Amino acid sequence: MGYKIAVLGATGNVGQEMLSILAERAFPADEVVALASRRSQGTEVSYGDRTLKVKTLDTYDFKGTDICLMATTGAMSAEWAPKIAAKGCVVIDNSSRWRMDADVPLIVPEVNAAAIAGYTKKNIIANPNCSTAQMVVALKPLHDAAGIRRVVVSTYQSVSGAGKEAMDELFTQTRAIFVNDALVNENFTKQIAFNVIPHIDDFMEDGQTKEEWKMTVETKKILDPKIKVTATCVRVPVFVGHSEAINIEFERPISDEEAREILREAPGCLVVDKHEDGGYVTPIECVGDYATYISRIRVDPTVENGLNIWVVSDNLRKGAALNAVQIAEILGARYLKKAA
Ligand code: 2RA
């Protein structure tokens, strides 16, 4: 017997990727249910070769559903995750609502899969922010090898991280510029087409944004509380794929060649690092992939034991949907143990 699994937020960018990845990876499901708010009732979504009619969250009874992959806002998750969990259904939540809750494990399977065991406290598991997920996949093997002391990261985040409407805005603004139409800004604070915006999520009192804060606190929770992280998060006019320029200071020396070898063997990582024109990965090349790509590995001689790397991944996949499905796979195989 397989699982009954629900995808809540099935019509959104991440929800649709969750359904695709469940089908691609042949998740052992007897039944997959697509759920969304009343607004999307009757909409159809793809699950592999099949089409699923979206059901309404308000009227769905979660009793008998084993796992719910949630791709909704934090406010929706605050209201619904505890209700769903109380029905005996384990919630794997993609919002920021539960990530820093001490009773909720925050998981990137390549880094801290064993921590999934803590799910029983609330029946909720949190998926990290997209920019954190790909960063910790690359940092973990390097941390194991040479002990990371401090990380300085600058992100180049695609508009898909802000949702479908944000993708449409990049498209319509780009078109408007070519046909000399008026520009409409609804999803971003400034023009996104042919521009970059150093602002993702709300501002905090100390001047950093929440996206930047998330990269710091989530890395500490997932990887090691001793690691210092400072981030600058920037939105760029790219549809899918987040990129990160990461500067790392280690406890012990590590050469670029050692780092390259370690990353080549590391789970989830794919090194593309030729010192020649085009010998690195850009976001367009990672779309639809599972891997976290690492390029431009080089020593930073301006600090003790310093290294620079360039990390690119599909933010809707490793940054969200793939990570959630990987968690569900481990949960099923090691904890729920229902699959045939
Ligand atoms: C973004 N980090 O890219 C967000 C999505 N989770 O806006």
C-alpha cells in the first residue's frame, strides 16, 4: 500500500513543481490530491501524464491523508498547518511560518536528514527559504572538511521566487519597453525589467531585509549555529534560477583543488568549473534540474583560509518543491513505513 499525499497550493509555481516532481520521481503514492483555496476550485493541474481537478481546502477532510506538501503563504500555513497536522497528516511546509519554531525540524536532506525524526512534536516539517537551501547544500561538505567560520553571500534571485504574477510583470515590463508602452510596477518596488533591485521581503529594524535575515538564521539552524552569515539579497530580471556569489572563511586551510574534489563527491552538488569562456553555470542552464551547480571555485587571498564559489540552482526545485519531495521520501521510507 502506498501513500495518500496532498499538495496544497497546487495551482502556484511551487505547487505545480511539487506535482511534477512527485510524478518524475515515482513517489509511492496510491492517491495524489491537488488542493487550493476556493478561488481555484475546478482548475485542472498536471500530475505527470494525468490531469487532476483541484479540490477546495475548506471542504477537504485530511483524515486518512498521510502527507501534505504545503506551498501557501505564511498566514495560510499559520492557520492550516496545525489543523491538518491534528488530523494525523504530516505537513511539509514551504512557507517561512514554522522554520524557526524550536519544535519543527528545518530540513535540507543532503545536510540534516536525521533531524526529520523531530517531526513528531508538531507533525510539521519546514522547508527552508530557496536561497538558503542551495547555499547549505554547497556549504555542508566544505564545512565538514575545513570548518566554516564566516560566510558573505550576495544573491541574484529570479522573479519566480516572488510568484507567477511577478514573472508576468517581468514579461510585460520587458515587452512594454520594446513597444514603448507605460510600465506597470505591482509586484516590485521598482522596475524589474533591465534592472536589479536590492530588496527581497520586508525591511527589519536593523536595516537588513527578512530574506537576508533568513539566510543567516536558517543556515545556523540547519548546518551549524557557530557559522556567521551576512547576506545581501537582490532580485534580478531572470525568470527561474537563483545564483549566489559566496565568500567563505574557514578554520583550516583548504585549496581550490581540494574544494573542487570535495564538492564533486558531495550529494546534490554538480561542479562545472572550467577556467575558460563559458566554463561555469548560469541560471538558464539549471532550469528543470535537481542539482545545485557550483562554479568559479577559487581561493580568496585577502582573508585567512578564504574561498569564493558561485552557486546556481532552480529555486522552484531544490529551493522549494524538490526539497519538500525529498523530505517526503525520507519520511515515508524511514518513519511512516507504509510503502509497498
Ligand atoms: C524569493 N526567497 O525568491 C523567496 C521565495 N521563497 O522571493
